[in-house]
Amino acid sequence: MKTRSPFLNYIAEYMLVRRYSLRTVDTYLRWIASYIHFNNKRHPASMVDNEVERYLEHLVLNQNVAPRTQATALNSLSFLYKHIIKNELSLNLNFARSKKQAKLPVVMTPEEVKMLMAHLNKRYYLIAALMYGSDLRVMEAVQLRVKDIDFDY
């Protein structure tokens, strides 16, 4: 998690001490760094709600990000101002919100799933079957331990 910025290193250390997940730390640091670069490397303490609004609008209008991506950026900046700067953002920020339509997920038929499972390497079959049968996410399946499985059920 080391960066060249002492400020970002401080944020990472702050989050890790409070047991934030590594992915959350990495994601928040990327958004905070992007926000700082967008504002010509000014320190966030010297900026106010206007800069946050401009940055969030830039994400939608120029980078065409999805609503959840914009929400993640907003959460990152909200964390920065609330916990690091100790000056919370206004609750009524006025910025253009992303309105991309969520794509419907592609759902496989039971026959397609059987065909897929039949072609899987034995090494990956168990984890794929557990994910499919138990509705586990990837990280949940990867972190699964033998003691977590109820063999009697």
C-alpha cells in the first residue's frame, strides 16, 4: 500500500489500523489520488464542496462512469473529509448524477450450467459447484475453509 505521497500513506495506515479491507483501502486511495490530481494536486483541506461537485460531474460528463462508480468515488471523498480532514461534506451536494441503465445479468439455463460444469477441470469443479449451489461470491468461495462446510447437512 505504499505510495509516493506521505498524505496517501497516512490515509492507508489510518484505514488499515481500523481494519478496513485491503480492497477498500486500495479503492479509496485511487479515488482520493484521482481527485487530488484533478484539482491540480491541491491539498484536499484547501478545497470545499465546489471542487468535490466539479470532480463528480467530471466523472459523469467526461469519463462516462456508471452510477455505482460515481457512488464509490463519492464515498471515498466523504471518508476523506469526515475522517482525515475532519470537515464533513455538505449533505446537499449539487452535481450531475450518472443515469446509466443497469445491464440485466445474463442468466444461464440449468442445461447450460450442466454443460459448463462437465467441461471444468477437476481442480476447479468443487469451487465452481459450491459457488453455483450456495450462491457464493468469488471472494467468499476463495476464503472458504473446510470447517465452514456442514457435511452433515
